[in-house]
Amino acid sequence: MTPAFGDKIIPPSNLFRDPQFVRDFVGSYGFHSEVEPKVSPEESRILVKLRELFEKGRFSEAESELVRFIKETEAPSDPEKQPREISPAMVFVLGNLYFSADRTEEARRAFLEAIRRFPKFRRAHVNLGYLYVSKEDFDKAMRHFQEAVSLGEGNPRVFGLLGYCYLLKQQPLAAENAYRQAYLLDPGSKDWKLGLAQTLLQQEKLEEATALLGTLIESYPEDQQLWLQQTQALLGQERKMEAAVNLEILRMKGLAGESELNLLGNLYMDQGEPQLALFAYLAAIEKGKELDIEQALKSAKILNDYGYPEKADQFVRRVRALGGDQLSEEDEVAIRLVEVGIARSAEDLDRVGVLLEDLLARDPANAEVVLELGKHYDTLAKLEEDDEQRREFLAEAKTRLQIASGMDEVAYGANLALGQLHVREKQYVDALPKLERALELKESDTLKSYVAKVRRAADRQQQREEREAAEREAKEAEEKAEKEANQ
């Protein structure tokens, strides 16, 4: 079974709310001759002043100071001074300040302008990538991170976010390589380990993913998503009881939600533990903010289908109690249909009959009701010893199943049931088209083999009937000729 959380990609922590990241970000300017534009001595002095303001967190003052400097440089108030073009580095720093103030559109324009003036401006590509990640424009972010890496960028955060972009683009091998580089440079980061684990899951390297998630769980035992990701990996390896242990731990910690508890119940049913499954299913419906009738009835059907009608009945009674007066007429019909299946499994045919009579009165056109009525009369016919009563039950069963076979919602089940009824009555020719229709609706090797056997029996029956018809015609012709000869 694959849990609903299986394909969820967990994003890295919100780096843009990390004070240290913000401080590093707005002050990110250095001198790298190949990948950073040069600055004038005057610009160097203003950068030193700005850095002092950055370190004190006085970003608005830094912005005012930088804007004043840019204006004075490009359009000096002193007529004796000549206008000069500002370095792309100063445009870049201004973009950082805009971004730190959540003025992302102004920041984007500033970064792009810095890159236009100096295309190999590595740090401008990096920060523009950060900006696009914050806007969830991952395609553009990826392009700028790739360019930064090609220019020699070695920041683990860049590799980690590049890995995340690749992960979202369903490129797990590239994501794995990026995350491994981030992990190598920053082995203490939870985000890069988790990202690496997710790339391993996407590539079905399940044993490695399980081990890596295990180390993360040791460090962060209260992180629900880590347990769930490892549960997914365990299920992919068919290590179902270990997956169940994970979910039980989450339940004990109070971290298991409704879907996780339903999955736990399913796992227990797979292991033949109906009582434990019942406890998990009951915990699931108690956990939900509101009663999910459809999911609850699926759990009841699982209990019943596995051969535990008494557990299923106990569960349905709890569903009814939780639903109370809030149950709609549609909910009531759905619950009673499940109760029909439970009563049939318990061989309580009287209760099946009572429930179906009620359902027929409530919703006579309901396809499932019509199908269940057909099955019920078929069961009664099998058990009936009186020939006349048996024929009546059979006629009723055939009528209901024939009607149901034309209803899309239950066409497969109805055609299969009607075909099997005809086979039991040795009416192979009548059975064949119904079974072929069922096979057409839902193909399976078992049904295909069954249909092949019925087809052979139908051919033999048809040949026999044709032979018998021919013999009758010949006999009638002979008797007629003899009669005419004697006249």
C-alpha cells in the first residue's frame, strides 16, 4: 500500500526568515575579480559604511545612504563634478536592500540590471535565484543557480536550493548530485539530508533512503514528516510491520493524523490483526475534524472483506454514533449497504432481507441496491429446497441482476453475478455474453481463464442443442411422412 503522503516533496526551511541569512544576504558583496565587478575607491568607502550599518541591522538607513550616493554620483548636485556611471556592484547591493524590505519587484529589476551591466556577476545570479525561490518561480531560480555554479559558486545553500528545484522538476539524479554537494559542504543541515532522502525515494533507492531518514529521526524525533517519509520507504521494501511500528510511534506521540491511522489499520489487516486494525480505524474517525463517511465505510468494508464481520459491525455502530443526527439520507443509504455486506458475511439472511427492503423503499433506483437485491435472491435460491419457491427466487434474481447489468456503477459486478448464476444452472450459452461483458469491463487472468472454460462449455451445449433440434426435426419429418403414407 502506498500512503497518501508518499509523493509529497518537503520544502527546505524558510531561509528567508533566518536572521543570519538576511544579514549575510544584504551584506553579500566581496571582491572576486573574475565574477564581481570592480568598484571605485569612493564606492569602496561607501561599502564599508554600509557594512557597518548592515552589521547593526540598520537596513533602511543603509538604503537611504546608498540611494543618496547613487543619485549624487549619477547626477551630482555640485555643478563642478562630472556625472559618473555607478558600478554594477552598487546596483546589486541596492537590490539586496530592496529584497530585505520585501520590495521584490524593485529587487528583481536591480539584480537584472546588475547582471546586464556585468553578465558574470556571480553573486547577483545567486541572489536573483533566492528571490525567484521566494516567489516560487523555480524554473527561473534554477537557471540563475546553474549560472552561479558554472561561475564557481560553492555555497551549500545554493546547491541545496538547486537540488530542491531539480526535485520539483522530477529530475532526481540531478537533485541527488546537488544535495550531496550541499551535504558535503554543510553536513549538519537537516534540509539537505532530507532533500537527499527524497531524491533517493524518487529513484527507489529505498534502503539507502531508510537509513538516511533513520539518522534524521534520531536527531529530530518529533518531526512527523521524517517518520512518514521513512514509512513510505519501508512500505516500498514490503517491510510492513516496521512501517506499522513507525505509525504506532506517531500515534503514541500524538502525531498521527486520520490518513496515517487508516493506513495503520490497513497494515494490521494485511498481517491478520483485526482487533488492532479496529483500534486504528476507530482512532482515525475520532481524529478527523469531521466524520468522513466515505473513508470510514471503506475501513468497515476492509474488516468485512477480510472475514471479520463482527469487527466491521462494531466499527459501523461507532460511525453511526459519531454521525448522529448529522447523517444525510445519502449517508444512511451508504451505511445500510455496508451493513448488508456485513450481514451477508455473518450469514444473517433475515437481516439482509430487512435491510434491503428498507433500502428499496428509500432509494429504489439505486444501482447498488438493485445489485444487492439480485445477489440476495440468488443466495435464497441456492438454499431453497422447494423447487417452485426456488424457481421464483431464481426468476427474481435474474430480473434484478439483468437490470443492474445495464447500470454503469455496478455493471461489472452485476454481469459477473448473472453469468455465474447461469453457469450454476448449467445455462452456459446464456452465461457467456454476461461473463464476456464483465471481462471487458475489468480484465483479470482468473476471469479470463474462467470465461475460456465457460466458452468451451457453451460451444458444447450449443452443438448439443443444435444436434437435438436437428434430431427432433428429422423425427418430426419422419413421423409426418409416415402419417401421409398411411393415409
